Amino acid sequence: MIVLRLLFRLLFRPLVRGHEHLPRTGPVILASNHLSFIDSVVLQLVTRRQVHFLAKAEYFQGTGLRGRVIRWFFTATGAVPVERGTHRAAQGALETALGVLADGKVFGIYPEGTRSLDGRLYRGRTGVAWLALTAGVPVVPVALTGTDRLQPVGRRLPRPHRVTVTFGPPIHGNGQPKSGPARREVTDEVMGAIQRMSGQETAPDYNSAPLT
């Protein structure tokens, strides 16, 4: 991972701002906008601590050389396999995330749920607030810019383009995780911070683009 970080910085020269807002130890949630498939890789390579993201279980089940390479990559980048597609699977994913936080680690999440195909920032889903309130951990908002040009939708490999990663001050939520208003308030605060850092136009609805 150290070699990958050095190569990434050398080849793509990412601009990283506000890294001091990420606690050096202890559980924390990174909540980011989502513009490209490569977003999770970028966050992993510019962050001093390993970031754990949820990834489709299929990425860990491939066979042959390609399957082994994909499995190695997602394992090396701290991805956590989860099943998708049902309400029970969604709840299981949240509980898996709680386990990551209980271990004192960094958990990464995209409150929009999936990539923005038009560059706008969509309404955040309240899972991020449920995690923060249930685990009692801070949320550090993150704004990515340029990753949609680094690896546009439909492109298999990245191309040279500089990206900017901005970390905002931690947000500490108040209220109970079962309280809908509390979850909505924390989520909107997180999304507002992301918008101010990214400068994206906001969309009033939830994103319904295909899942990554």
C-alpha cells in the first residue's frame, strides 16, 4: 500500500486539504460525495489511515487469475464484503460497518448511495447518521473533485488528471439513532458540508443511478 500511495502521488499529484481534520486514532466515519468508481481508491491512497469500504461480495468470489487479482486488490484496500439487493442485506451492511467502527477503524461511506452521473450532489440517505448516532462516533465530511475526469463512467482505466480531496471538520451528531428527525438533521449537515467544499450543484432528490 505504501508503494501504491507513492506511485499515485507521483503520477497524479493529488491536492489534499484539511487532512488534519481526520483523527489519527479511534473510530471515525468518512462521508464523501461520489463521482467515479475510483473514488474509494483515491480516498484510500491519500489518507494516512486505512479506510474500510463495503464492497459487493462478488468481488471476493472470482476465480482464475483475474478473480485472484481482484480479490487481492479489494482485500489490500480494506474493503469489506457484503451481500446486496434486499432490505435484510442493507441492514446487515450497516451492522458490518458498526463492527468496523467498534474495532476503532475508519469507515468510508457515500451518503448519496451511488455515483452521480451528472455531477450534481444528490440528497443524502440517512444511513450515515444512523451509524454515527448508534456508534457515537464523529463524521468527517469529504469532498472529491476531478475523479470523474480521472476515471469517467464507462472507462476501465484511469487517465492523467489531477484530483482534489478536501476533508472538513468533524461533525458530532446529537439525538437517538431511532429518531428520524435526528438522522435527517445529521445527514443534511454532512451533505451541506460536502457541498460547500465541492461547490457542486445540489439535486433535490435521491440518486437512482445504477449501483457501483
